[in-house]
Amino acid sequence: MKHGKKYVESTKLIDKAKLYDAPEALELAVKTATAKFDETVEIHVRLGVDSRHADQQVRGAVVLPNGTGKKVRVAVFAKGEDAKAAEAAGAEIVGAEDLVQQVQGGMMDFDVCIATPSMMGLVGRLGKVLGPRGLMPSPKAGTVTPDVAKAVTEAKAGKIEYRLDKTNIIHCPIGKASFGAEKLNENFDTLMEAIIKAKPVAMKGQYIKSCVIATTMGPGVKVNANKLTGPVA
């Protein structure tokens, strides 16, 4: 695979054989963000769990202290006072049966989907549409809740969901390169703390196998996983 000149120049700043402490890795990531747009900074964490087992799933949500830098459009499935509360909190799209029909018809103009528990009977019909896109409301992610106003506010403030993929890796954005290393480090620490707390009881051995930080167009920077969780017992 061939890379552009900017990418090649960026790789010269990074020692591929070195495991960096997170603050230094984030400084390097910011330096390698040379695209004309504000690049997203992402972390990719490989865990020592087996996602095929139900008791080793890792999933949750956390509000990043400095947000993600992305404008989030929120859709809420709710009725009555809950619908009014969602609108007051800033949700762009609010509805019930009508919203189900819109989504079934192909309307997907939102980034986060929230529902009250009483609406899940209806929303369940959209599993095949919302599920593959990672938009299906879930109690674990805090997107199935009686307090929709709080959920909308958190989503707008920079709440992100983390979950394992089929290869036991968590991929998450932690902000924009323009945030600078300090704010990105605060977001990084908050997310990693949540992932560490979510360690399954059934999991044995080393929990965090590896961690890489990268911008949208930049090379990956390896983080010292032992500094994140401590040595393996």
C-alpha cells in the first residue's frame, strides 16, 4: 500500500519499535495530523477477552470531559411528556409510531438513538436497520432510559459508546486534533478508566493487550499497555 508524502513524513516522527506513554503518544498524534481538515483522534484497544462468550463482553458508555468535537444529531422515541422533555433538551428528531415508519422508509439523519423503555416494543422492529449501524438503543449504553432529557444532554455533551468488535478490539474517537494533547489526554484517561472498570469477572490474564492512537489520516502510535493497567498478575 502506497502512502502520500505527508503520511511518510509523519511516520519519521514515530519510533515503530517504541511503546509510548499516553501523553507523549497523543502529542505525536497531534503533530502527525497534517490534513487540511480537523482530523479525529481515535484509540484502538485490543483486549485479552473472547467476545464469543457472553460473560466476556465489554460494552458501555462514558461522557468525555472535553466532548468529541462532533456535532451530534439525536433521535428520540418517546411520547407525551417524555417527548416534550427530549425536545426541550435539544433532540433534533422526536416521535413514536411515525418515527418508526420514517426509519423503516430509510430516514437515518441522526447519530444517536434514544428510547424510553415503554417504546422498545416498537423500536424492536427496527433491529435489522439500527443494529448493523450501531444505533439500536441499549440499557447498557444508557440509550434506553426513562430520563430521556438527561440522555440527550449527555449525547450532546460528548457521550460515546465503547464496545468490542468481533476481533476483540474497541475503536473509539476521543476528540479532534485541534483539541491539543492536554484535552485529548483528559478524554483518553476518562475512556480508559471506563474500559478498565468494565473488565469482565470471568476474564483471566492480561486484560489490555495493546493500545494504538491514530488520527484520521495519520500513522498509529503504540501506547505502553502496562502503564494503563499495571503488570500482569
